[in-house]
Amino acid sequence: MVRDNEALQRTDNVALKDMEESKPKYKKRWGDRVDGRLLRSLDPITQLIPYLMPTRSGSQNLFNFSIPTTELDSYVHRIREERNLPGFGIMHVLIAAYVRAISQRPGINRFVSANRLYARHGIEVIMAVKKELKLEAPETMIKFFFNPDATIFDVYNQMTDKITQFQNSPSEEDIVVSLGRLFLRIPQIFLTMTFAFVRWLDTHGWLPRILTKESPFHGSVLFTAIGSLGVPVIYHHLYDLGNVPVFVAFSTNRRERKLLSDNVIGQTRYLDCNFTLDDRICDGFYYASALREIKKHLKNPHLLEVPPQEIVEDIY
């Protein structure tokens, strides 16, 4: 993660302020965290599941889908030319579709901490980005902050601004890397105790916001683009540290030969998405409904050009 310069810091502060103003004005109660409110109206079985499956990595489910990109490619090229949006691509459509799914199925934006379920206050999307496509090029995890009413153009503008600033900035260390170097100076016998203390602070929601704001271990979802690696799409594991409940690995590199309608054999390109999901935050039926929302907007990306008609709030 690159250390924010002044412009990038202003972008983040505006986004965080917008999220704060757009979220419902719940009265903070005992047990709530700085990044989420405790869900108190869940049924008993749902509340007990985190005790039965205490780790995120031990609670993960896997899901994948593939869709042809023929119509998506046409849409992307049209928007790129009509609106003069260089670099606009399927990645932006996918992330905008996920943000829109959260606005309609907020249960996928929950997280588990201290064996209790929380509704996250904002939408924090994390993505792995390299400075350039070289093996030795440094990689970082950039976090984007979106409102639930974000359009695909809001997603594109924020992502483009932050990624461009990272790729054009000098190689400076971010706060997390600097903190990591500090940890490595601690003798090994004490380092385990130090991380145990950090986990304890995180479990109780007492980590400083300056750390959770930058941390790639805290957020709504983490996206990783596999296509540039030249390997098939993987299922990425979840982290037990932090509270990210969903990982999405995606690629548009796969092509298949198919018989087209005019009896001509042609190549069809596919968007492959592999999801790793924390099974504790919502049930399978709810997850399936949220994933249908994502696919619906991938197949009809023009719906993402305007804010949703209604934003659904999570339960109390």
C-alpha cells in the first residue's frame, strides 16, 4: 500500500465523509465497533455459528461463475469512446456490480469479530495493484471507499485516480509496510506476543482507525486480477486476521471455440470469477441471491450508470 500523498488523502477523506453521511444514523450502542454495528436481531442458530466455526479460513465456501464477455466488451468499448474514459474495462464493471449488490443485499457486507456478527458501516473494496507488469515490480493493496449509491462512473473515477497516483508516485512505503519493518525489529520470542496483542485489539475493535483504514485485512471484499499472471483463476484463501469476508479472483483470459449462430466456428471470451466466502455472515440462499444481483448487472451494465432506486439497509 502506497503512503497517501495530500491529494490521495483528500480523496479518501471525502469518500469516508460521504460514507459517514450516507449511512443510517444508528445510535451507537454498547458492543458496536468503529467499523460496524453489532447485529442484535439474528436468530439464535445464526448467532451460535461463529462459536461452532471460530476461524474465517475454516468457514470458507467456494463458488464460481463464468459469463461470455461479448456484450460486456461491446459495452466497455462504447462507454470508453463515448465518455472518453481511458482504461475503462470489465474490472470496473465487476467492482461496480459488487458495490451495487451490497446496496441491495447488505448481508454480504457483514463481518465476524469475537464470534459476533457486525454490519459494516461503509463499503471498502481492496485490490492488488502492481506498479507495472514486471516480476520485480512492487505490488500494493489499494483500498477504495464507495457509497452504496455509487454508479459505475463513480467507481471508475476513484479507482483511476488512486491507481494512477500509485503507479506514478515515487516508491515510498505505506504505513502498514513501515509498521511491518518495525515489527521485524522485535526479537522473535516477543514478536509472537506482539501479534497476539494486535489480534486481541482487533478482536475487540480497538485497533486505531488509521490502521484499519489502510489495512488490506479489513474491508468488504478483496479483488485480485489473475489474468496478468498467465494462470487459471484460483480460489484465494480468507485471512483470519482482520475481517474481510469475501475474496474474488477474476480473469478474462479464457477463450473457447464455439459454433456461432451462422454455423461459423468462432472464439468466445469469458469472464471467470472465483469467490471465497465466509459462510458465517449469511446463509446460502442469501449469498445466492447476492450473486444473482452481481450477474444481473454484469449482463446489464447500463443499470450501473445511475444510482439504485432504493438502498436496502441491513437488519438491526
